[in-house]
Amino acid sequence: MSRLMKGLMAVVFLLAAGLIGSCNGGGGEFAGGGISGTGVYNGVITSFGSVFVNGIEFHTTGAAITADDAEVTENDLDVGMKVRVEAEGTTALSIEFDPEVRGPVQSIDTVNDRIVVMGQTVLIEGTTILKGFGSILDLVTGDTVAVSGFFDAAGNIRAVYIELRPTASGEKVKGVVSSLDTVSRRFVINGLSVDYSGVTGLAGLQNGDFVEVRGSLLSGTLVASHVGVEEPVETALPGSEMAVEGIVTSLSSVYDFEVNGLRVYTDDRTVYENGVRSDVVVDVLIEVEGTVNDNGVLVAEKVEFLSHEETGVRIEGPVAVVDLQKSMITVLGIGITVNSGTIFNDESSLQLRSFSLGDISAGDMIEVGGFADGSRVVAVKLEREDPSELKYSLTGPVDAGSETPTSFSVLGVQVDVSGPDVTYEDDNGNTMTAAEFFAAIDDTKDPGDIVEVGGLYQGGVFIADEVEIERIN
């Protein structure tokens, strides 16, 4: 499809939080009404049974499906992949998975949960789906990975999906051109040098252009076989409804900002969910829904916050209660809400492809990544684990006023650190004492500093054997 035709279609980015439908999928509606006509929807696959992209069920019979520029079937797609769906109503005409970077891992930072791939810094979060490996500790330099995610204001990729590839399949990278040298025909994308001397055309290439480059990595330089200038987000026709999910990359004011390079206006009629207008800051992950004006700007009817760094949550443990009516589960005594944007992934021995809240039972081992919104926890990712890998882990903000000499609370759960063998680490991975830990965190703040604890959950109390500061708010 030509870029002109794509530019005439509505591009929708939807990720993590219940814009459309119910927690088990189903059809959806935009702010101004139902889904109809031809459109392009860019978002994350949250579940299967057809293909659900952020609560919208797309029927795939007859759809052309591609991944990494190759024709595939629906069975080759995975939850967590950020895809582009061209559809007529809710019937998919095409589905495309196109990762932001594909190539060898160059360095691994286990303290800060980040890797460098082809010069690009990739942030692994509690909501990231990992395919072919269990954690960052399983990676080694030289491994080939494909990464799908969203660019932040610094050009880092916040990964929503990382797949370990058994062999190299050709390198690729997306990003912004800098240090352009039109004589030697080279430029840089973050830490990667690109040689495009073998690519014809590109006479109008400029610093600041967003490009996709494919080629071969030789001695640290990507020798390009293809360079294509793209728009990070292509707007819809004036008067069309549009939703875009992504990261605020620049901010003139809370009424005028960009999401993944797409300009957004808000006004006094804009509705905010999971936050307030003043929470719109650079690098926050949001979803904007509204109408495109004559200048190609998205005028927001609704802004939904899909994450808050200050209230990031990760919970691992067995399910105690499943409440289908309230779309909730309880793990470690914490009520967790799921919605149409929750990514459901089954890593248990059952490996259910069509996996939803109705498939979860009390006792199942669950890992949840999400955020706290007031008194509730919203699940962005819900993953069922192998029951043999029983693990209790709790990450979240320290509750205000909860500190005692031997305990504190996270998300209303008391954490007992009275044991003699509890280990402590600061936010740089350095060992610290209990006294240093309590001096570092401040339970007078709301939200409090984020900590991660591991140990045993028993009798409504989390008995910790390791405590680590994740973030000082």
C-alpha cells in the first residue's frame, strides 16, 4: 500500500487500558460512535480467538498477514506484538508486525533492566512480553533479538515485546537520522553508524528524518541495503475519529503536545482517565482519542494514562480469588483489575493461545505488570506461569506512613523485614544495610518510593528475604 493511501486512513494506537470492549475481548467503540469504514489500527495484540488489538476483535479470514516482511499466518503472531491492522470495520484486510530493531545484543544491564541492540537502548519493563527466554538474566551478548516497542523522548525503546531469535535473519533498525554526511553517505541512529553508500536515491535525506534501515552489520556499522523515510504516526483524514497510544515525546503545554511525533490538542472538554491534565508530561505513556482537524492535529476528546512511573507495579504469586463479574483477580491479598487492554499470556504447560480471565483458576501462578491508580491496581500484562516455578514477589510504591523499625507496607500489604538474613540493595544494585534502606526511602510521600521485595507470603504478611529500591520518587 502506498504511503499516500496509508495517509488517508485512520491510524489507531491502542495499548494497555480498557478503551474498548470487555476484559475478554469483543467489539469496541470510539468516542464518537462505533467502528466502521476502512481504517488502520496500530496497537498491541492482547489475546487471540481471531486477533484482539486493544479490545477490538478483528476477524482475520482472508487477511494478508506479514511479520518481518514475510508472509505468515495468524498462528505466527504472538500476544505483545505491536502490529498494524488495516481493516474494513472489524474485518482485517492486513496485519503487519514490524519490529523497531532486529539484531545482536551488544550489552546487558541487569541492574537497570536494559539491553543495547544495534546501538539502540531497549528498556525491559514489568509489562514487557518475553518470547523464547524467561528474563534478562537468560540473555548473553551476541544473542539475536527482535524488539517491538515505543520510542521515548530520548530515543530509547520501551519494549512491549522481545523475541529471542535462534539465528540472525538480517539486521534492521528504526530511528531518527543524526550526524548526516551526504558526501560519505553515512549517518547515525543513536549509537549506530549507518553506511548508505549502496542505496540509490535519498537526495532529500535530512537530519531529523525518521527512517527504517535494513542491511548487514559489519564491524559495528550497518551497511544499508534499504533506507526508507517514514512518519512515526500517520494521521487520519480531517474530520475522522482517531486514537493514538504512545509516549509523550514533546510538550509545549498540557494543551499542546506530541505523542510519538503526532501533534495533539486538548481543551476544557477533554476527559482524563487514570490521571489528571497536569499528569501530561514528557515520557508518560497515554492513549488519546478524538477527531483530526483540518491541520492534521488530533483534537482530544479523551486522554487515558496507561502507566505512571511513580506507581509502577509488579506482582508474582498464586491467585487467591477470580471475580469474573468485577473483572478482577486477587494475588497476595491485592485486588487487580483487568480490562480490554490487558495483555493475556499463558506460559504454563497448557500454553493456551486463546487465553483470558475465564481460563484462570485459584492457585494458578500469575505475574502481573501494571500500575496503581489510587486504591486499585490496573493490570497491563497478566501472565500465567509454570506452577513449578512458585515465586513470591511484590513491587510497588511504599505506602505513606507505613514504616516501623521492622516493616513497611506496599499496596496495603505489610512487608516484614525483621528476619536476620534480609538483604538490601539500593537503586543502583549496591548492597546496603537495613538502616541505610530506611533512611533512603521516605514514607511521607504519596506515591512513595518504589521497592521490590522477594520472600514468602504467609498469613496476609509478606515475609521478605530480599529488598531492593527500584525508584526514588
